[in-house]
Amino acid sequence: MEELRDRQQQLSLSYNQLRSEAVRLKTEVWRHDDCDCGFIRCYISAEANKIVDRLTWPDDSSGGTTIIQEQSETSYLRLK
């Protein structure tokens, strides 16, 4: 049992470190919002659409999450 607890702590620490790194990298991309790079603009637009979708679409058991994902993908494709 102790071994499982230790492993869980290790995994939790790794998860938190990876999550922090992902946030740091996303922040770096957001800092370049005034760049003329099409890839960066497309990524930022897609991420902004995802945020708006999460705020405006209800997430219920009737498929709200699927609708949000489809909407985000559609928005991303539309921006290309």
C-alpha cells in the first residue's frame, strides 16, 4: 500500500509539473499575439474560441461537451 501511495505522489508531482509547463508555454504563445505569424494567430484564435465556447455552451450529459468540441474544431478550420 505504501508503494502505491509513493507512486501516486510521484505521478501527481509529474502531472503538476507538466501542467505548469503547458501553462508557461501557452503564456509564451499569448505574448506573441501581435506577431504576423499565421500559425500563432490561428492557434490564438482557436484557443480564444474554445474559451468562449466553454463560457457560453452548457456542459451537460446530453452532449454539451461534444458540441463544444465540434464548435471549436469548426472555428479552427474556419480560421485557416
